[in-house]
Amino acid sequence: MRPDPFSISGVFLATIFILLAGGCKAISPQPVWELTWSDEFHGLNGSPADPANWSFEIGDGGWGNNELEYYTDRTQNAYLQDDMLEKGELI
């Protein structure tokens, strides 16, 4: 006679099997993040960001999609202040 799988012992054994099967997963290590680039924005207050790393994209002519906005490369709009990159009022 076969044991009833829904008896107390059958449910107990099935629960143990499920717990063991689910608990045997390999634990993957945490990903290792490596900094590949940074900019500290050191410079005189009011000066532009380092042009070797940063540039203004002004998109003359509406960037090809007839935008009504106009983008500028004026330092008053983006400048260094106390070793941080700041944004100014759009002029």
C-alpha cells in the first residue's frame, strides 16, 4: 500500500524537500565596482569646467528638430564655485 502523499508525514517530507531544495542555492558574491572616471571640479571660482573633460553642446539651428530653445556656451550658465560645478541663471 502506498503512503498517502497528503498525510501528515507526506506533507512534512514534502515541506522538508522544498525547503532543502530552495535553500541550497549558491550565494553569488557581491559585484565589485571599479571607478573608471571622475572629475573633482577644482579651479578658480567662476571659471568653466575643464575643457579637456567637458564641452557645451549648443545645437545651433534647433538641433535639427526645430526646437525653440537656444543653448549657449556662456560661463555664466555653468561654472566652478568652491570646487563644485554650478549652474547659473539661463541668459
